[in-house]
Amino acid sequence: MPASSITARSVAFVAAKRPGARGLGRSLGDDVGEPEQFATALRRGLDALADPAYQHGQAFVAPGIGHTLGVRTPLLGAVAAGLRSTTRRDRPAPLLSIADRLLREDYLEAHWLAFGLLGRLVLVDPERAWQLLRRAARQAADWITVDTLARPYAIGVLDASFRWAELEQLVFSASRWERRLVASTIAALPHEDRRHRLPDDVRSAGIDLLGQLIGDSEPDVQKALAWAYRTLAGEDPAATLAALERETETAAATGDGHRAWVIRDSLAKLPRDDAERLRSRLDGVHRTPGAPATSAAAAIRTRFDELPEPRNQPEPPLD
């Protein structure tokens, strides 16, 4: 089927289903005090919005993604908007219970809706909301979920600077998805910051964390690192260029293909002359399949492999 036909079908599908999606979100407000009823009504409503063709596409662009229903992103956004409009005056406690319940569903659209709730709740009930966000990070196992989770993570980090320490811990995680979350959160920061420009200390902390992760051997992490560098280049061109120049020298001197791939994918937002200069310096340096990670975080992690993995520890109750 031609791409134009696919696009036209998608537009028509969303247009036909959008009113029902927003109505579903509003109706769910009646069940906020009953998490089980809420979960049942949500699943029934989302089943009616699902598109098998979109579900197939999700599996194609995110290989290994878990169970999804195939609800298109604009429709899921309409459900979230309807729910937000009808619960904006609700107390945090019942909404936290709803988010907790949705994170226990076996299909990912429920998790993504929970992330939207938690992005609101992390500002008004930060401790319990952050506890659920940490659980979601441990559960995440595909790039769509991680990058969706990055938005409430960014809101939480901007609201409380001590949460940088949590990101600093995740750079050492055995899970590539938690490591990707670090870079994705940094990339999401400017979009969630109401000051329109990130403070100097936030940009500096972001560049420092990327510097610990660059050299990671996982393509899923590398893609998020490049996304974060491109984003920071729009916020602080000089500091980002300086960081990429340092990494370029390291990659060229050591033949580090992991590092070189990230740098090349970050150049689009740099001035053309600077981008060409760095690209030329990396000439001949490419990724090698199976090459070990060269990141500072990986080097440190190898010293602590005998420590218990935090992901496997029992989760405290939400209270």
C-alpha cells in the first residue's frame, strides 16, 4: 500500500476515534476512587480504540516491545487529556492508587497513561510519585516506554535537584534501558522546563552524565546519547561543542567506534564547519560488532559486579 494511502487511513482513523477517546478519559474520572473498576473500564475503552495495523507497526519500530493494544499516540493523548480535565481538582492519593494499579497491567498503554499521571503527581506528592517512577524504570524494556518515562523523570529532576543523584546511579545499571533513561531524561529536560532555558548547572550536570555514558556498547543507549547531545547543543552550543571535541579526540586516539558513532549522530545541531571538522577527525573510526563498552561508567561497574543488583530487590509498599 502506498505511503500516502497509509497516512490518509491513519488520519481518518484518528479523526473518527478522537471524540470517543476524549470521552473515555472524562468518563474514567468517575472511577478514580475504585482502581479495579478504573482498570477494567480503561481496558474496555482502549480495546475499542485499538488499531491492529498500528500494533504491527509498533512491533516493527521497537523490536521486542511487550504487549500493546495498538492505540495510536494521538488517541492515547486524547484519553489522557480527558482524564486530566476531569481530575484536575482530585486529591493526589486516589490518583497515585490509579497509577500504581496501571503499572501492574500487562499492556503498555496503561503504563504510558500512568506516566502522564505521575508527571503531575511528582510536583504535589513527590516522594510517593517518585517511588512509582523508579518502579517503572525497573520495568521498562523498550525504547518507546523509556522515552515516554523520560518526561515525568525530567519534571521530577527539574523540581528537585537532589534527584540528579538518582540519575548518577542509573549510569551504572546493568539494564541498558535504565542507562538509556539517563540520556533520554537529559534530552527531555528543555521540553519540561518552564523557564525556557535550562540553568547553567543543569546543562553542566547533563553534559557530565553523558560523558560518563558515552562509549556504551548498546545501540539503544547510543541513540539516546546522541539525542541528548543534539538537544543540549540547542541550549548551550559552546559547552556541547567542547564536550564533543574532547570525546572526538578520545575516539580518534583509541579507535573507539562506540564513541565515534554517538559523536557523528550528534553533529546535526552543530555549526557546519565544526561538524565537518569533527567528522573528518573521526574518519575511519567505526563500530565493531561485539566490541566491549568503553564508557567510564562501564569501567566502574566492572569493579562492583559482585554487589546485589538493585532491580532484583523487593519493592517497598506504596504508603
